[in-house]
Amino acid sequence: MNKPSYSTSRLYIWASFVLAWIVILVLAIGAMRGSEQAVAFGATAVPSMVMLIASTLGIHRFSGSMDFRNAALAKSSDTEGGV
């Protein structure tokens, strides 16, 4: 069975992952420097970014395992058909 290659979706997943961490780090730096706006915005943005990271990784894991399962099922049905 060949491993599926999803270079574009992998790029988008990594880009959203990196950008979410950048938002978290910028807000943390702003909060450490005493910015009240960063603290106020961080109360909403940081949990949202953490959920974005977790859901993106979860969706990636779930859809990747489904792709492997479907590829294995397709391969087994091809070998059973005798064509």
C-alpha cells in the first residue's frame, strides 16, 4: 500500500499551526510587557488558538487514518475480484 501524499493540505496545516502559536506568543509577550489590551484580548484569543491547534491536529489524525483504511479496503477488494 502506498502512503498518501497531501503536500498542499500538509502545508496549510503547518501554516495554521505556526500562525496560531505566533498569535499566542505575541499575546504572551504583550502581556509580559504590561499591555492591558493584550491581556484582555488574550483571554479570548489564547483558548481559541489552543482549540484551533488541537482540532487541526485531531482532524488531521482522523482523516489520515480514514485514508489509510479506505486505501487498504480498496486494495483488498481489488485482489479479491480476480480481475
